[in-house]
Amino acid sequence: MTRTAYVNGQYMPLGVASVRIEDRGLQFADAAYEVCEIKAGRIIDERRHMERLGRSLDALQIPMPMSQAALGAIMREVVRRNRVRDGIVYLQVSRGVAARNHAFPRAPVRPGIVVTARRSDTIEMTRRADQGVTVITLPDNRWERVDIKTVGLLPNVLAKQKAVDAGAFEAWLIDKGGFVTEGSATNAWIVQKDGTLVTRPADRGILRGITRGTLFEVVAGEGLRIEERPFTVAEAKTASEAFLTGSSLSIMPVVEIDGHAIGRRQPGPITARLRAVFHDYAEIGPVWSSLVP
Ligand code: PLP
């Protein structure tokens, strides 16, 4: 099946879809993005993703290119055309095309929009969730505004590659005080022996993950408790459970940090429970096709 992308007003075969070489997203990473989960043909937590996109664009002083509803309609159409039942939809908004100067273009330019969608390997994802994944730790060498979801992800890319080279799934980034900030593409959590969940406050040190936000509701609904505070690598290594959250993987148990086993090197019961009920609490969008049961 030929995959389809949406680029600046047109649906095109992915293999030939392209942006202009002076798109500022390409030359300066001057763009924000969102990735939403697709489950059973429906976009998960679209409203929250759109609100965060609005905050990212505001911070970058890029105008919202169209209404949230119109962007949502394009995302659904891309999901439909790619026949994605379970996977992700990617939405990127750049400042647009202008002669290459660092400062913003003087005359207003139209923001650039790119939307793609792809299926995920749900069997592989379930296998990983059943076994748990491993993480390594690395210094967090990113800029100070990682709360803005920009496409400037090179430090994250290099960290993730170091994890892959080390045979691990994710890299947890560590601030100068020795505290875990987040993963290269996920938020980081631990579970204390008394069952309390711990995650870093969503100040400017981390991205305010949408999965993280929804998990607060899950935790309340399941009668559990969260402490929002930084935690060290040493504390994580002695936690009874640890896990990652992100839209492309929901909740993923961590069973090893820097080669050190977490609990019994198996996904813990609280993490497994949260993963099992997560979608009962998330906002589920309309289905894209009658072909999806
Ligand atoms: N932290 C970083 C650095 C990310 O890139 C992501 C997702 O891409 C997350 C956390 C998780 O955010 P969300 O749950 O919104 O996918």
C-alpha cells in the first residue's frame, strides 16, 4: 500500500511528498510537532495534544495555522488514507518558508504543515511490555526550553542512539544535580515500595507529556498516589517498579537501569495495572472508517 502524507494543503504519496528547502523547520528546526496514538482507528487524547501544540506555537510565536478542529480533520484523513488501525499520527507546524536569516521573516509567512501516519507493530510492543525494557542514563545536555515540543531533537536522537548501541531501549537523562529529568522520547516514573508513584514536576526541565497527564487521572481513579518531585538514579535503582510513558508506547515497564535490576527484573503489578486500564481513562476520538470494528 502506498503511504500518504499531507503537506501544505495536499495529500501526496509519502515517497514524493516534500517541503521547500527554505522551510525554516528544515534549516533551523523552527517548528513544533505532536505525535498522537491511534488505537482501533481512533486518535487518543487529541484535545490535549492540540492544546499543547497551541502552547508550543505560542512560545515560538508561530501562529496556529488553522483551527484545532481543522487540524484534527486532516489528521483523521491521513490516518484513514493510510488505513492505520493501531499506530501513530505525526503533525508538524513550521514557521514557513523564507530566505535564510536567523530572525523571523519581516513579512508574515504561512506556517508549513506536515502530517504523516504509520502503523505500529502491536505484537512487538506487547512483547516488550510483557518483558519490560532496559534504560541507560546519560547527562542531560539539552537546552533549557525542553517544555516546548520543537523538532530540535538532536540531543534526544544522539541519546537514543547511545541507548540502542548499548542494547537498551531508552536513555534517561540526568540533570547536573544527579536527578532524572526524562527519557529521550518518554517521561520517567518510579514506584516506591509503599506503592506511591514518583515523577518529576512538569516545569521547564521536561516535556509535559500527554500520556503523563492522562496517567494522573488513571492513578486517581485507581486509588493510587503520585508524588511530583525529582528523583535520583540511585533512588530509581532501589525502587520497586519503574516505567516510561509516551504516546507511541503508552506505559512501558522498565526492568533494568544501567544494568541494575528493578524489582525482580520483571514488570511490576502496579505498572501492569496502569497499562491495562490506561485507555479507559484517555479521551478516545471518533473512528476513521466503518471498516474498523
Ligand atoms: N518526553 C520527551 C522528550 C518526548 O519526546 C516525549 C514524546 O515524544 C515524551 C516525553 C512523552 O510525551 P507524550 O506522552 O505527550 O507522547
